[in-house]
Amino acid sequence: MISQVVWDIAVLEEAHRLSKSYTGENKTANALKKATADAYKLLRRAYA
């Protein structure tokens, strides 16, 4: 579903939750990575 959208830019809040996307262990991170492969990405980590 998310990969059906053509993304120009992706702003990802709570980006620290996307860690380990390079290992293949995080399914959500992998889906976002694939869906936004051609988009500019802005990752924002929320601080307490």
C-alpha cells in the first residue's frame, strides 16, 4: 500500500525506531526504505 505512492520527499519522525534497517531485521524500516527509495529523506529523532 505505501509503496503505491510516488514520494518526492519523506519526513520520518522517530527515526531512531528505524535502526537496523540495513540488517533486514526491521520489517517496518525495510518497507519504508523500499517505498521511498527514490525520495529525498529527512530523518528526525525526537529528544526527550
